[in-house]
Amino acid sequence: MSTYVLIHGAFHGGWCWRKVVPLLEAAGHAVVAPDLPGHGEDGTPPATVTLDDYADRVCAVTGAQKEPVILVGHSLGGVAITHGAEKCPNRVRALVYLCAFLPRNGESASGLAREDLESLLNPNFVRVGDGVVEVRPEIIHQALYGNCAQEDEAFATSRLTPQAFAPLKTAVMTSAERWGKIPRYYIECTGDRAITLGMQRKMQANCPCREVFTIGTDHSPFFSAPEKLVEILTRIGSAKAEA
């Protein structure tokens, strides 16, 4: 059995994994889905949050587990797990990027996002304070939850929080000796309108992964395809254990 640490993306919190956690636990795995600073129930003011804060939370959570973990990052969470794994590589068995930003050394989420010309999300950020952004409400369904049940979308939209901009604009710094030695996997979502499939595949080409899995859904597979997502995560855990 494996230990999974699930890291949410921008605007979200650990609550977004509520369908995934019980499925993994039912299969006998240990699962932790923390809130990053400034998200969910964490009370840190978003305007003060940095990418280092994200990475420090990742390392604190992985360090508290009994064994090295399978570290899963969704969307902006891909930057958080990259930066975190560079800081504490010995705590990570494998990295899983779920329709996530997969930055190379020196790249940032905002820099990668500017290359994604088909994204519905990128042009629809609204500055709501010093260093804090939100998403225009009218595009949230199409951009994030296009294949989700109405009740899941309602649950999510009522819990979205303002997003610190610093983690988006800060470049990651990685090395071959630390982050580069950790096996990485990518789970692409073909109907994603936030980080489009073309952008996902461009990042995969620039930063090859051990294996790529495909789900035919939107940017929120933890709601729209939780069983398929758990099946893939379990396969990744089993493959790593057998390697």
C-alpha cells in the first residue's frame, strides 16, 4: 500500500479531493489532502503567500508521513509539488502531475500560461487586491467544471478563494540531483479548458515523464471522473512499488 499526498490547485483547497480520498482509503492506502497557505480553512492572508510557503507546506506534510509519498499536484499544484520536491526530495517516491503545470528549471506558472492561447482561464483573472486575483464567475463552469455534476460544481464554487499571484509568477528552481531524480507521471485531461490539452502535451514534450495517462474529461477529474483517477493513481503506486 502507498501513501498519497494530494495538492490542490489555484483557488481551491484540500476539499476538492473529497471524492478521491475515500476511494483511495477504501483500497487500503493512506491519504492526506492539505490546504495550501491561504486556501481552504487555512487563514493565511492570500496577499502574503509565496511559492516558498507552498513548498514549505508540501515538505511539512510529506515529512509527517511514515514513508516517502506519492505526491500529486493538480493545476497550479504542479508548481507547488515541483518546488516542494526540490526542497525535500527524500520524502517523495513519485510525482504525479494532474492536468497540471509541469515547469522546467526557471519556468513559472504565469509564463507557461501565457503560452496557452486557447485557455479560457488565463484571460479571465481579475485583480481584487494587492497581489491577489479571482476568476470571472461567468467562465468558471466552462473553464473548470464542464463535465461535473451540478451539485459538485455548486459545492466547489461556494468554496473558491482568492488566489495569491506570487506563486503564479515565481519561477521554480530545480536540479537534476534532487527533483530530477524523482520518477514523474502525467495525467492529461482531454477536455480541459483551463490548461488545454495542447499545453499539457507541450509541457510533457519539454519535460518527459515516465508514463502518461489520459482521462477524457474537464479540468476537475476529482469530481467528474474520480473512479478513473483513483484507478490511475493506484496503478502508479503499484508500478513504483514493483520497479
